[in-house]
Amino acid sequence: PVNLSATWNDELAQEVGEAMGNEAQSYDIDAVYAPSLNLHRSPLGGRNFEYYSEDPLIAGKIGAAYTKGVQSTGTVAVMKHFAGNEQETNRANYGLYVWTTEQSLRELYLKPFKLAVKEGGANGAMSAFNRIGPIWAGGNKALLTDVLRTEWGFEGFVITDAGIAGQGDHFNALQAVEAGND
């Protein structure tokens, strides 16, 4: 993803997504857990290898093109990790707290996801392990229902990352369902 975004080539990103979608179809796989749309916030980020860029516009444009390519094959693109998953350490067991302003959240951390929905037509989303403020991202109604579904018009499904049981004490299945996590 890092190399792909460095090309600034939307058409190539769509071709790569189409190749991934075709490969998934050849194995009777209905959905792929991609694109990963979080940002490079630190050179020590544990998932930087699967994220596109430190820039939300580049990450969003390349991610949207990739999404279009995957979904052109009938495979669902499940964008992840929605949202604020900028650090690997302590993200699951303790529910890393991510504190930011609404402006920063929208202009930086949500922008790639918005572009994947609005321009790429993403039909799947994977919620993140971390918290946004005090609320777990996977059980955050403001994030999953108010922004993703209502404001952006997302009509796909939302799943949790990996699972709920045994991952962290802050995960709550009822909270997730009530927040719009499928």
C-alpha cells in the first residue's frame, strides 16, 4: 500500500484492487479485509506496512480506487480499521484511548474512510479496537451510525476487528449492536 500510494496513480490502484477481487473470487471468497485506511502517524506505527500514507487525501483517493477495483469483481471491500487505529501497542487489551478534536477527526482520521464510501462505494467496514475518547470505536454510535451511515450514506455492513470475546474488557456486544455494528 505504501508503494502504491507513492505512485499517486488512481488507475493503477483500481487495477490492483481488481486483481485482488479476482483472486478472492477464484477462491470463493466473498469479502477482503481491505483497504486499510488509517494514517502513518509515527514511524513506529505497528501497521504502517498496510496503510497507504500519512496524508488523508492520498490515502483516501488510493483507497477509494482500490475499493472500486475490488468491488467491480463482486467481492466486498471491507475498509478498516474504523477509526483512529494509529497505534498497535495496547490497542486491544486495554482499549487505547485516542483523544482528538472533532475537526482533526474529520479532516485527518475520517477523511480516507469518507472517500472510500463516497467515491469508492465501500460495502463493508471493520471497526477498530481503540476508543475514540472514552467510547470503544466498535460501540460508538456517533461514529458508526451518525457519521458512517447517516451522514455519509453507507449502506453496507460493519464488523468488529477479530472478535469481541477474549480481546479486551472494554468490548461490549450489546453496545456494538446498539451503535450500528452488525
